Amino acid sequence: MKLIVAIAHERDKHRLADTLNQNGITFTKLGSTGGFLRQGNVTLLVGVEDHQVERVLEIISDCCGTCERYVNVPPESMPPLTMGAIPPQPVTTEAGGAVAFVLNIERFERF
């Protein structure tokens, strides 16, 4: 048995949950916050048999896409501007997607 801990962007949480449910895969959903861009995330705990792992990872990959976002550099990370200096322009970064960890489960009990 395996435990998949998947962290996905909040915009993908409904599609991901619906697709897992449609495939008969049960999970526990936890709200979480990402460290990068302080965006909302969802963390899913999915317990599956070994032969189901690849299918669950495929569903996660299909449901959780990335996109480009423009972000401003936080002022505390910039050197002080001198008179007449041009402030930095927003930079693009990749946001969204998902991260999944697959862990071995030694024992499982349902009460």
C-alpha cells in the first residue's frame, strides 16, 4: 500500500477532486498555503494499492496545469532606489501545477 501526498494549486482542486471521485479513488483533503507567492493550495492524502499509484499520478498531472504569472519583486529584497532610478519591472514566473510524494505504508487500519 502507498500514501500519495499531493499538493495542488487551489484553482485545480475541484477538477482534481471530481476526477479522483469519478475513478473511485478516495482521499482526504486539507487546505494549505504555498510558500511561493503565498497562494492557496490543497493537500490531498490518497491511500491506494501499489497498482493504482501510476493512475493517481496521471490524474494529478492531467488536472493540475501550470501557467505564467507576473510578480513584483518584494521591496525588502531590492536595494534602495536612488533619485531618478527606475523601479524594477514585474517578472514572469511559473505558477500552479502539483507536487506529489509517494510513501510506503507499513500498516493501515480503518476504525
